[in-house]
Amino acid sequence: MAQESMTDKRDYYEVLGIGRSANTDEIRRAYRKLARQYHPDINSEAGAEDRFKEINEAYETLTDDDRRANYDRFGHAASGYGGATADPFGFGGAGSPFTDLFESFFGGAATGTRRRAAPPRGHDLQVVVDVAFEEAVFGAEKEVELTRLETCEPCNGTKMREGSPPTRCTSCGGTGEVRRVQQTILGQFMTSTPCPACGGEGVQITDPCPNCRGRGRVSRARTIGVSIPGGIDENATLRLSGQGEASPAGGQPGNLYVKVRVAPHPIFTRHNKTIHSQLDVTFPQAALGQELEIETIDGPVAFKLPSATQSGQQFRLRGKGVPDMRGGDRGDQIVTVQVVTPRDLSPEQRDLLERLAESFGDEVATSSSRGFFDRIKEVLGRWSSPAAQAAPVGAGPT
């Protein structure tokens, strides 16, 4: 596959549909709107996945202050290696292989500064949403409640009172790391550990924000809207990008994962896109055929039950199943016929069935036939008669 040249890439601001002076909140709003529109789990159109990747690439670049500054100055040439902030000329910038090589041997002497690692993402969260069978088939708008850590508004995450910028740590010079040179038999080796003075953050909180107490985040209860796409499966999980917890150090927020739990239906069951149901009929209906109504997820429909239908026979109702979540035709409904034997018969109904059985040549116990206990009574009566007492059955000669 040919590698895409930097000149073929669209402008990141154009990708998100924002102006070059847009602030972080405006960038995030634009990103969330486009991400929902082009998410591969929702949009199955050709090119939607590539568009989604392009949107994410633009968002990651423009929400990082350093990467955005380099992009505004040098354009796509600033993406360097792997999209990290880099020197546009390819020598010694952050993310350049030359920088990594010089830092390994000279401890950052190539640039005079130590490149800090990207701030960590916020934690991901997971919730469960219950939906009805019909909502899973046709889709629905649901709401979930959660409690998450969000960026403190009074300090905007700086952890300082009124959002003042924190001071650079004097111990590590803002790198967040302390380097030490160790002498071994193989020579000198340099190791780095988190700065104990600032906890690896590179800054010192000298005047903590009273709202978050210098943590930069506060716990908030939120109600989040969730779009359930039609055709979603039981136990499927939806990802809401950026709806997790805020980063503790100004990085990207985590994601919210919504697990879908579908309630059972009293009539229908489901396997992938196919809906299954059972149709109970009487013997005359199965034998003679009849116009019936069958329940579907769309409502009752007319159905001609053919004559001589056997118990367990199945019929297919096309297009009455589950829609494809990624597009395409709906599934079908499979109806299984069950011939039900009546439990209580009236004398007239029993007489009709006996005559039907006789017409088939079946030997059945009719209402006029003597029962088992009637025959027992007859035998006992014979034994108690005087003749039977005088000549017992099986008595031999004297």
C-alpha cells in the first residue's frame, strides 16, 4: 500500500470544521459530534472508518498544546515520526530517532532538554443499560447515570487557585524526572526516576485551588445520553469516546463503555438477525388449514396455515426479523407450529373424536367400552358366586 504523503492530508481545522482560533472546548464539541456521526459501529458507509481515523488524528493533534503549536507553524511536516511533536527538519526534535539516540548516550545533550512523556489518559468507565427486546431490535435513546472525576472548573485543571499556572519544579527543571549516572564494570549508565519533589508532574502546586484542593479534578454525578443502534446484540458494548474520567495531568479523557442487557420477550426469541416464535394450533386447524394471525415484532400479520401441517413444521416470514446494525436487509422470523392436544373434552367432542378414530381404523377406548375396574368387578363377582365356590378354578380330582 502506498504511503500517504503529507501534502495529501487535509487541514486538521478543516477536518473538524472549526476555525484556527478555536479553543479546547470548541475542538472537543466538534470532535464529539463528528465522532458520533462517523463511528464504525454506527456508520457503515464506505470511507466512514477512514474519516473516523482522520477525525481522531486531528483531535489528538489540536488538543495537545505543543503539537498544535508545531502544526500551526509547520503544518503536517510537524507530525514527524509517528505523529509526535517533532522538528520539521527531522533532526533532534521531540519524537525524532536522532533525539532518542543522543539521549541514550548523552542524556539529552542534543537538545539541552529532556522530552517529557505524554500525560496519561483518564480512566475508562463501564456501565450497564437495560433495554427492552423491541428497543434492541429498532433502536432507542437511553440515559445512564454515573459518577466520574471531571476537570475542576474554577482552576481548569491547573490545580492552582483561580487557574493560575503552576510553577516549574526547581528540582527537575520541569522534566518530571531525576537522572542519575551509575558507574558499572561495563561503563556509565544513566537512569531516570520520577522527581520526588513534584511526583513526576514537573510543576509545583504552591497555591492549591480550594475547590479541588489541588487535585485538578472533582467528582461529579452525570446523566449521559446513549444512542442504542437498531439490531444491537445482547451483551454488546458501546464505546463513548471521551466520556470517561478526566486525565489527572491534562491528557485525554478516558472512554465510557456501555454494556447492553436485553430483557427477554414473552413471545419472541432471537438468534442473530432471526426472530423465532411458536404458533399453537388445534388438530382440526393443522389438518384442514385455516387463515390465522401471527404475531410479529411489527404487529400481527395474516397467515394461511396450509392443510396437513405437521407439529414442529416451520414457516419463514421474510423481512420480519432484526435489522442489520451495519446496514443491509432485515432478518426473517421463523414460526414453529405446535399442535396442541386438548386436556378437557366435552362428551360431544369425545364422541366425534371416537368416530374419527374408527374411520382411521384405530383401536381406542370409546366411551361405551368397559374400563379396567369394570372388568375387575366382573371377575370378583364370579369368584363370589355359589357355583364358583363349589367348583374352584383349577381344583384337581379327589
